[in-house]
Amino acid sequence: MSGISEISQELSSNGVEYRALGQIGEFMRGQGLQKADLRDKGVPAVHYGQIHTSYGVWATETKSFTDQVIAAKLRHAKPGDLLIATTSEDDDAVAKATAWLGKVEAVLSGDAYIFRHGLDPKYVSYFFQSTFFQKQKRRFISGTKVRRISGDSLSKILIPVPPLEAQRKIVGVLDHFSQLEAELEAELEAELEARHRQYQYYRDKLVSEAVGAEYTRLGDVGSFVRGRRFTKNDVVDSGIPSIHYGEIYTEYGTSTNEAVRQVRVELHDQLRYAEPGSVVFAGVGETVEDVGKAVAWLGNEPVATHDDTFVFTSPLNPKYVAYAVQTRDFHRQKERHVSRAKVKRLSAAGLADIRIPVPNLAVQEKIVETLDDFDSLVRGISLELPPEISFRRKQYEHYRDRLLTFKEAAA
């Protein structure tokens, strides 16, 4: 990052003046724009919530628009203004900002401010991301559940004001570094996605082309038994191991030998259980894709199962079954049996009617061994990716803060 050193050296001799934001610009509160006022075309419009979710350091186009009649009553941001979301449930997100660099004016909702100033707009927006800004703003944040900061408070925050040419150099370096970081994150995520697709291809191929396999209805090779109801209020720190249908989506992979939660022992005689070697299917979900996800129970004792699950008991290798029901062919067949209400459901009869390839046990075990190895590889990459992305972001934040930290000029 030679650009950082050059800029630092250039500004280090005499220092940089620090000024209050209110001394170099004007804060104007947005007004009146509701989500119901947003349109697909018309006058460019920004709702404060979109600053949190849809915009980065700057924007040249809005995600939404509004009608001319509505816009005429609202506050307008000019090109070069900073748009600031001033409320959030999270202190870190309070005062998230984006520089408006469009060619025309845009209107802004309430719970946001326009900051009109004479600095480089992207320099100011980068400054709002800096550690120095974040530390200053925290003493002005108020509210309980909804956290907020006012324009008067923002006007008291100090910003280093190097010459305009230096601001533009800083922006150029940060733009370049931001692009490099974004490209690297995209490459890492694409690599992970490619590994997932490769894994899915080989899983489907291994199962569908299993030597000596015959396609057999699940109901002809085993039986399904529905679990019995327990609620969140029944969950305890120490009790009966249990599997809730929602946990099959969020907590478990292909198999598990340990339950993540337990329920009250007083329920023992009221519950139904999956024995070791069974497969537990989720019978409901928010999407067709989710319904029918399964986990092989490999624990040393029975586990209680929720009434929106079905326990499949068979002589098959349980992990082989759990892998087989991840395949595209299983999902294709399953779609015929899923009820299409708001909550998607599968019945025991529907599951029983789905066919999977059934080779002999030795072939099942070989397929499981191969897929376990591949699954471990993909999960390893998945575990490595977030820390790598986090490291790159911290590296970017370090250089950004270096570029935006200056020796203060003598008064």
C-alpha cells in the first residue's frame, strides 16, 4: 500500500485541521417518505432502511422511486450530498451513510439526514465508516430498543479536513482497495459454491449409479412413525435428548450422535423415540425444498422426536438413506407429495411412496465412506471461508483508518 505511505508523508509535516461536521456543512432531516410511497419508476427515492441494506459507500442510482406529487412535499438530496440513516436496533449501524452521486436530485425518508457540504463526497462517506467516527458517534446515541442519533449531535463530530486534492487521493486508494477486497470475497465464495456443486454432482452420481441397486419404495423397505408433540417450554438444560423438526434444518447435517437440546423427563411416557440407526425426517417447512430433510440418528440411546417429524426404521445404512434423500431425484419425486399451503407438509404416506436406489449393505457403506470424505472436505472449506473474509475486511479497515488518521494541525 505505497499510496498510503505517500499520502501520510505528504500530510504529516504540517498536520491536518480537524473541524466539526456542523462547521463544514448542514444537516437536513428527511421527511415523510413511507415504504408504501416507493415505486418502480418516477423520482429517485431513498428510504432510510435501504441505506442499511442496499447501498454501499456511494450510489449513482436509487433502488426505488416515488411519484412527482409525493416528491414535491419531501426533502431533496443534491448530487454530492451524504445520506445518513440515523436509526437502527444496532449501535454499529446507526449513522450508516452513502454518498449520493446520481445526476439528479433524490428524495429521502424520515429517520435519515442529508448532509450538504463542500468536501469530496466519497471521502466523507468513507470517514463515516472509520473507527474514529464510530468512537465519536457512540456518546451521542440515545434510545432503548430503537437507537438513534440526531443531526445536532452529528454536527459536533470532528472530521479531519485535508486539502481537496488529498481527499481525492485517499478516495482513489480506498476505492481500489475496496474493489480488490470485493473481488477476493467473490472468488472465495465462488470457490465454495463450485465445491458444493461438485459435491452434489458426485453424491447424486454415486447414489443413482450404485452397483446392483434396485429402485425401491421407502415404504417397502422400512416404516415411518410420527413423533409426538413437545414445545419450546419443555426444553431444559438436562433431560431427555430430543430432535425438533426445525433443528433438522438449522442444527444438523447428514447424521448426528448427539442431540443439541433436551426436554423435560416428566414427558418420558408421552413421547415417541427414534432408536439408534433410525433416520428422522422433517415433515414440515417453509419451502418445498426444506420439507423432507433428514438426519441419521447415530446416538447410543433413543431420542425423542417432535410431532412434525417422521422416524424411518429400516435395515438400510441410516447415513446412506440420509444421503440418498438429499439427491435431486428424491426432491423431484417429493414435490408430488408436498401440500402447497403456506406451511409446506409431507405425510408419512407421501414419504413411503418415494423410491431410492437400494444396493447391498457393502455398497451402501462404501458410498457413505466416500461421501463422508467429500462432505468433510466441503465443510472444511466452509469453515475456512468466513475467517478468511473476516481477515480481508479487517485488513481493509486497518488501511482505511490509516488513511483517515492524521496529525492534527497546530492551532
